[in-house]
Amino acid sequence: MKVTVTDIAINIAGNPDAKGTHWSVIEDIMKKISEQTGDKWGAIRLSGYWVISHVRSEDGDIKWRPVFGGHEQPTARKFTKALATATQRHVIVLMEI
């Protein structure tokens, strides 16, 4: 899955919110975001909600830090919504026709 990160948006070729999406697809997206931003990003699903993790390089050896982003609901049932809230970027899903 192709992922491009800019200062204001994350473009994802494909739909990570599609029913039956394997966890490895989400893991691949988070790996590509990490590579492009220089920080560590991760995602897990707990009780039907996505929780996004962000560890900045200056944070050292911390392995997991949930991102709340000042939003009263820090998680979301849709991966793209949780990702947008956590990264403070628009998430654009590019569907193939």
C-alpha cells in the first residue's frame, strides 16, 4: 500500500477502513509514516477502537505513548479518523477505479 506524508496530509492508496483489512496492512502504513516523519508511529485496536502511538526521537527509549492530541475522544472506531486525530493531518484515502 502506497503512503505519502506531507505537512498537512497523509495520502493512502487503498482503504484501511475496509472490512477484513489484515493487521499487517495497518502495520505497513504505520511503518511508512514512521520512515517519512522520522518518528515512531504505531497503532493497536482495543475493544473495537484504534489507539495510535507516537514516540518522538527526542523521547529516547520509550516504546509506546498513546496520542491524545487534546481531543476529548482520543480513539476512534475508524482507523483513518484515529490517525487524523493523532497526527493532526488530513487523511486522504485514494481509491482505485
